Amino acid sequence: DVSTFDVPKETVGFLLGAKGSTLREMETKHRVFMFFDNDKIRDSRSGPAKRLYVLGGSRDRDRVMAEAEVGDDVFRDDPTVERLEELAAGMLGKEKALFVPSGTQSNLCALLTHCGRGDEYIVGQQAHTYIYEGGGGAALGGIQPQPLDLEEDGTLDLEKVEGLVKPDDYHFARTRLLCLENTTNGRVLPEGHAEQARLLVDRHGLRLHLDGARLFNAAVRSGRSAREIAAPFDSVSICLSKGLGAPVGSVLAGQAGFIAEARRWRKVVGGGMRQSGLLAAAGIYALENHVERLAEDHANALLLAEGLAQFESCELDPGRVQTNMVYVRLPGDRAQGLPERLKEHGVLVYPGNPMRLVTHLDVSRAEIEQAVEAFGEVL
């Protein structure tokens, strides 16, 4: 096996295999450094933070990364990336798929492929694609967003959506695309909503994109397959990190012609990677081993919500928790400085009120109980 060394936390060496080589074949030519961060910290911000993401270790995922056969994905000859793309496309019921570094880039490539300059996409006012991705569609593609408020259950009022589709008139931006998200703030889109959206876009000659960063959470919660959830959409983006536990990466899936154009845009926005089979191997492992276990994260989120609900200053309804997100609102004086106080007890959270708390595979049931205790001590 690849050797491991204890080195300072700040020191990480990287081993890049030659084209077509495995890292195991290169180990006699390069010294591989890695570190183990033994500080146990319960991170409820978005996804795993303190984890061995470099090569080596005893975990199966790290082993498959170390043994990954790599090539050059820019030249389309990294076999592990190809296997990941085929696996993801099959699971989503699409013709082709494209491995990209991030969910933001995946959604951006979808926007740039579906829309041209001066075109418009309709999207939820609180959707990640609109509010948390740097305005990339507008900045890089000249694409105008047309937002509208999400409904309480995370859906869009499709009658309002239809009213926002612009007429064929050169005074207006051309409406080209409707974007949905599943899950949205931890809530699963109700069954049938995407199918109704499909009928709407077909009436108007539009396309339908799904930001499915946490699509597999939706699948596990609803009991529906990822393929069934993805079926109404022309394109689907899924995230391999977050709950699925890969260190890096997302996948965009759709028809073959769409993915061919999206691949060009990936290059344009700087997403072409070389020996990315290292990362793709972790993505394959995540899709094959970490989907069903998402139910554990959902159970832990409910446990967290029920624990916090016992505190008078925490305003939340455990009955609203569907997947791996808990939203809790606090009185203004209690919310002030809370992230810093919780950090002293080993719990990481984003500032905000309501505050979003996220469970994932690196947070155990015992650590959820410890987090609840930490809240109790600082509130």
C-alpha cells in the first residue's frame, strides 16, 4: 500500500501519476505525504470538513483513490472519469454525463448550454442557482435571471411561472429555461410538481433544468429512484460531495448533444482537469456505497431538531425536518456570537437567523447528542 507519514498539518505533498499510470506504480518515484487531523469537530455548516481527503489511510474510499487508473480527462482518456460519467448517466436515466469540479460550475455549464446572451431563465428567488452562485450566468453568459418566490414547500407556483414567460417580442429577453431544485432547503419537491413543470415548458418550447445537488437525499426520503426524479428534466446536476462524501466534484447529465456543448463550456470556464480520475474514483465509490446511508443523516437531523426543540429559546418544528437540514431561529440576543461560542465546544455552524444545521456521514448519532449539549450550554 501507499506509505503514510505523520507530517505537520500545514504540509501536504501531492503525487500526480504519469499519463495512464496508477498512483501505486508511481510510489517508488515520489514520496507521498499526508496528514491526519485528529481534532474531532462536529461540522454542521454544509458537509464534511475534517476528513482525510489525501491519499492513503485505511478507508475503502481512500484506497480506491490511491489505486485509480488515471489518464488525461482534457483529452478524454481518463478511464476512471469515463466510468464515473457512465455510472451517473445510468443512475439518472440520461444519455451522457460530465464530471465537473463543483456544483456551481455544473449549474453554470447548464445555463451557458441552454441559454445564449440576452436569454432568460426562470428560477426560485431563494434557489441556490440564483442567489448563491455568484451571478455566473449573468456575469459570464449575459443570461438574465427572472426570479420568483418559492412556495412554502419549495415548489414554484406554476401559474405565476407561466405568467413570467415572455412573449415573442424583441422588447423582452427570450425565456429559454426553467430551473427547479430538489431538495430545496432540505425539503423534497412534492411528487408530480416536476411533471407539471415539464408540461409547462413543453407548451412554451422551453427547457427544464434540475439543480439536484442533494437529489439522492430526495430519493432516499421519498422512496423514488434517482432516475424517476430526474426523468422530467432535460438536464440534471448532482453533487458528489456533501452527503455522499466524496472530497470534490459534481456531475451534469443530459442528452448527448447537450453534454457535448456543456463539455466545451466546462473548458471555457476553467473546469478541465488532467488526472482527475483520482477524484472520479471517490465519486464512483460514493455513488455505489453512500446513497442508502443518507437515511442515517436524515435520522440524525430529526434527532438534532428534537433535541434543540426542548430549549425555550430555539424556535423550530421537528415535523418540518425531511432530510438532513435543520433550521432553527433564536432571539436576537441569543443569536449574537453563537457561532463563536459553539466553536469553543467543537461545533461549527454558519451565522444566520434562522441558522441552518446540516448532518452528514462524518457526524454520528453520539456527536449529534454532544452538539445538542453544546447548544444547551451556550444558550
